[in-house]
Amino acid sequence: MDAWVDAELDDAEARRIADHVRHCWDCSSAAETARLVKRSLRRLRDREPRRPAAARLERFAHRLVHR
């Protein structure tokens, strides 16, 4: 899912995943969650010093990616 969200797949594989995500509630939810987390992490990356909330969000994102 992360490779698809990050646009790292070839065109054929990306289309296959996109077709599946359109019809699968679990995968569409996972994709949207991944997008939101990645967007939040990009915003936090630019802030210093790191706050406890940023560390918690990074741990949450790590758990999502590695389940």
C-alpha cells in the first residue's frame, strides 16, 4: 500500500492496486490513513525541536507501515 501511495509502482501495478482500492473499504481506509500520516510527518519534519507529539505520530506511522 505504501508503495502505491508513494507512486513507486509501475503503471500496470498502480492501476491494479487503484482498481482494488476503489472497491475495498479496508484498503481505501488504509490508503487514506497512510496519506494523512505521511502529510503530517512532512509538516512535522520541518519543525524543530521535535515535540513528543511528533515522536508519537512517527511511532504510529511506523506501526501502520510494518503490520
